[in-house]
Amino acid sequence: MAWFERIAGLLAGKDERLPLERDGGLQVAVAALLVEAALMDERFDAAERHTIAELLAIRFELTADQAQSLLASAENAVRQSTQLFRFTQSIAEKLDTAERARIVEMLWEVAYADGVLSPQEDALIRRIAGLVYVDDSARMAARQRVRRRQGLQN
């Protein structure tokens, strides 16, 4: 949505709040990292797609259609990009420590969406966590929270 449409909507009384930011670039960056995690094991299945769309809808207070649109934009961004830095830089610059740790937790949710954590997914999350300045203890705490929610053995 163009900036002038947002302003017109606000003037008309529509509340289009997105928590933490109104920057679609950040949303695409987060979504792209989630897509990267899903693609890491060379399978992007329905469970992973559903998990990503649900996480995006919750995180950014989106409707299901908006979350699907964001997911499509992220998939396109991933196809056009050759490196993670473009996405991680935006997250590292715009989010505080707790918010970056939540993004890492979202990555774990995607990685475990199909019930199996591949070594490639684990390595990718470790790499992304480092690039967004989430330390090892916060990364592992996020992993344990996801495993508990999913009923997996610790």
C-alpha cells in the first residue's frame, strides 16, 4: 500500500497499526529469513508455508491474505538475492535484542514445522543468529521454547 493510501486511511479513521514499525522492508526481511529456513532442507512443504504465514500474521498483525502476500513477496526476494546479509542487516539495525531473539525463535518454529531439524537448518539458524547479534544462549533458549511447545524431547 502506498504511503498516501496509508495517510488517507488514517485520516479516515482506519487503524493500520503494525507493531514496532511501518516499514514493509523489515517485514520482507523477516519473512525472507523464514523462507530461507524452510528451503534449507530442500523441501518447502505445506506445514512450513502454513507456519510461516501464521508467524507473519501474528508478528505483524496481518490478515491471512496479507500474510500470504508477504510470504509471496519474501519468496520473490529470496529468489532474487544471493546472500542473507541484505535481510539480516535490516533486522539488526531496526530491532532491539529481544525482538531479534524472537525472530530467531520464529526461525526455529519454521525449522521444526515438518517435525525434523536438518543439520543445514541448524547451521543456517546459527549463522543468522550471529548476523543479527543474538548470542548462543538466547538462540538455544529460543530453540528449547519451540521444542517444548511442539512436545519434542529436550
